[in-house]
Amino acid sequence: MTTSLKASDRLSWELATESIVVRIRWFGIAMGYVLALTRTGLHNASAVCAFLALGAGYAALDTAFHRMGEVFLIRWPLFVSSMESIFIALLCYHDTGMDSPFRWYYLLSLICCAIRSRPAVAWTTFGLHCLSLVALAWALGQGRSAWSALPLTVALLAWVTWASSALASLLKATGASLEQANSELELHGADLERRVAERSAALRASQARVIHQEKMAAFGLLAAGIAHEVGNPLAALSSLVQMLQRRGPDPYTAEKLGLADRQLGRIQRTIRELVDFARPASPAMGRVRLAEVVEEVLGVAKYYHRTGDRAITTDVPDDLPAVTAPRDHLTQIILNLVFNAIDATVKGGEIQLIVREEPGRVVLTVRDDGRGIAPADRERLFQPYFTTKPRGTGLGLFVSRQIVEELGGSMDYASEPGRGATFRVVMPAEAAGEARPHLLVAEGVVS
């Protein structure tokens, strides 16, 4: 990754400097035409204009590559420097010789090379330009006057090479430092966002658990209040029935009193089951038999207003190994799955609860023939407050998975639209007669 970043930074620098180089080239071409068209005494004005046209063509090609996001001849900088040395020498030769203003093009060439390439390439270009100047002076054959201006020109070129290279190196180092600082800042920003997201998720989870606990506590208070208000009249009615039965009524009255006593007992059992279910959940770990938990869950689920229109069947052997978990928590998990299965089906729907022992684990399957889970809802299924029910809280599956994970297990699911969904709950269990943990897998269908 570091190498990739460096390559990206280098390309960004080359494109930025190429923008400057392109402008310098066009400035030189424009000034060259001004010099060629406004001055007299040129050795060969038409040749100067022809070479300027050649330079304009090169500048146009360079510009086209730059607009495509590339640098023309970037891999051959010394070839470009050699061509520029020859190009400038020919301009000076056909202009006015060593005193031609085109000799300052050597400075522009060195500046372009220094900001585009390494210092070593810039100094090599300086050497090529010096050779070009010497060849120009020799070709002109103007005697001492041609050679006398050469040292000052070379000194000026050397100073420009050093200054341009130093400035370009400083800019490159500064740009690299800024890029590194920006990369570190982005990494720190990403890490901060990740931590904020984790803390936010943890906070939402804690809030959801608190809301769920408060809801259950309120339900418990309500159930206790109802049991108290209904229990006293029931006790009085039960006492009256027993008093009448002791008086030795006639057979018809005795039959009706017995029927009333049985119905009163049924109401009392219903209230007792409601109060037992609504009591605060105990986190105490223990060895729990799934057959007992399933029976308790179905005893509560039968009071759900939609249960009566569904067919619920069970197949739970009594000799299954016990599950090591808080009984109340396990009851809550299975009850959530059963309620979801009931809500997922229509009238006449079928729900099956099957428990089987497999090597090292117990498999609980809750299956329905409901509508399944829509693909668009699957990613949000375990998120707090997400529900597809008109009056749902969106906490049942979320809290169930939280409980399973706190017990060292996990929960996942599979679903096909129109064919129900299967939930797998894997958590520690204790094999019969052993102290070592095994796996419990609970599979449930919800929608």
C-alpha cells in the first residue's frame, strides 16, 4: 500500500508540474513569434518562424497528453533535454547568434527540467546546454566576441539550475510531508468514525435492553395487579361453591357446582401462569430441560389471541441432555421465536416444535409455513427497533441474540420468501452426566 501511495503522489506531482511546463512552453512560443516578427537583422527569419512552428507543434502535443492525464515523454527526460538544446541552438543560429534573445530559452528549459525531474537530470541538462552553447559559438565562428559571453551565460545557467532544483526539491519534500500528514489524518478520522460507530451501536443496544426490561417490568406490575384484583373475587367465589357443595345438593346442582369449581380452578391456573411468566427474569445459571421449557412456552403462548387459529405440534423427547443457561432467558428466546412464527402465519397455518439430540448438541426446530423474510429486511433483522409488525417493538430478536451471545453462543438464520425462515441459536449446553459444555442449536422460523 505504501508503494502505491508513493506512485500516486509522484503522478500527482508530475501532472501538477506539467501544467506549469505547458504554460512556460506556450509563453516561449508566443514571445518567439513576437521577437521574430518585430525585429530586423535576423540571419534567416523564415527559418526562425519554421522552428517556432515546430516548437508549437511539440507544445500542442504536450498539452494534449496533459489533458488526458499523462506526461509526454516522461520516461525520456534527457531525450527531451537534448532536443531542446538542439532546438534553442538552431533558433539562436538563425536569429542573431550568441547575442540572440532566444538564448534565454536555455533558462526556461532548465527551469522546466528542474521542476519535472530529479536534480541529477537537471544538472545533466545543464551540461547538454553548455555543449549546445559551445557548439553554437564554434559554428558561428565570430571570434573572441562570441566566446567572451559564454562564461557569463554558463554561470547564469548553473545558478538557475541550482536554484530551480533546490526550490523543486523543497516543494516536493513539503508536498510529501503534507500528503503523509493528510494520510495520517484520514486514518485517524476513519478510526474515530469506527469508534464512534461502535460506541453508538453499544449505546443503542444498551438502550434497547433497558427499554425491553422496562416493558417486561411494566407487564409484570400489570399482571400482578390484575392477579390481585381478580384473585380476591375468585377466592370468594371458590369459597361459596365449596360451601354449597358441602350442603349436599341434588345431583343436577352438584354437577353444575362441580363445573363451576373446575372453571374457577382453570382461571386461577391461568392467572398463576401469567404471574409466573411476568415475574422478573432470573439470570441464575442452571441445568434446564428443553421439554419443560417448551411446555412452559406453549402454556403461555396459548393465551395469545392469534394462537387459536394455528395448529401447533411438538416432538420433544424427555431424555434430552440438559441445557446450561438461565431458565427464564431460554424461555424468553423460545417464546419470541414461537410468537414470531404465529405472527408469520395466516389462519389455518401450521407450526412445529421439534427437538432432537445430535452428537455434541441439541437441535430445537421451530417451523412454520408463513410468508418468510423479505430480502430487503434481512440486513436489518437483528437491529434494535426494526420490526415489520404494525405494533411490534423491534426488540424481540435483537434481545434474543444479545442473550445468546452473552451466554457464549450465536444466532443466525436462513429464509425463503413464502416458505418461512429458519433461525439457528448455538449456545453452551451440558451433556447428561458430564461437566463439559456441548452445543445447543435452536432453529426457529419467524417473519
